[in-house]
Amino acid sequence: MRKPAGRKRGGAGRRKPFGAGGAARAVSVIQVAAGLIIREGRYLIARRKRGTHLGGLWEFPGGKREEGESLTDCLRRELLEELGVDVAAPVPFRVIRHEYPEKTVELHFFHCVIRGGEARALDCDEIRWVMPDELAGYEFPPADRPLVEALRGLAGRRG
């Protein structure tokens, strides 16, 4: 398969698109950890705060990894801050890389089980527990859409 014209791949975690005048610029990849929390067959989703990047859209809760932080530590911190829950050891599920016009994100999705606290909207506008086949009725960021389709497909094969 051919690489798209005008783009070179750099070292791990970086891409070098050509800017004006053909000069290459390095764009770092933002790593995000997100939790797939399921209870009684329903996934927990959160609505992003209005006024933020992709505000008003639904997502699987989580956030950006800070320097020196592992992805699982990031996820546990974000879920505590955003939802007020503590989760048992997250289990890696899928990684999705998506290039937005303004940034590139690498989403690391983990299956999680709440071991403490009751989920509530602390640092998001709203939360809901939804069945996999209901996920299509919610507007997710483009980076999350492949995961939404995968979860819906998995649920369809079980039923």
C-alpha cells in the first residue's frame, strides 16, 4: 500500500507533514487513555464539556497522559478526576491513531471494572450507561468511531 503523497513518517510517535514552502515540521502525538467500563451489558459514556476541544460530543471517559506517567496510571487518575471512580487493573483492548487537522491522537482503550465509588459527572457535562447497539445514536469524535463500530459488532455476534 502506498503512503499518501506529501507525508513522511518520522520516528516513533511523530509525523512530519510538509508545511508552507516544503519545510517539514514535527508534530507530537498526544497519547490518551480511555476506559471501557461496562455494567449489566451497558457501557459508560461521558459528554465532553462545552467550550473544550470537541465539546458536546460523547466519548469513553479518560484523558491525556502526562509526561512520565504510564497509560494505566493516567487512566486511573482521569477516571477518578472525571467520574469519581477507582478502577481495578485496566486491561488493554485496542489502540486507535487518528490525525485531526490540528493534532494527532493515539487512543489507548482499556476494559475497566469499577472497584470503588459510583460514577458521576464531575469533569464532564453528563454521563450515561448505554447498550452497544445504542452507541450509534450518540455523536462521538471521529477518532472514537472505529471503536464504537467494533463494540456494536462484538455485541451483535454475541446476541
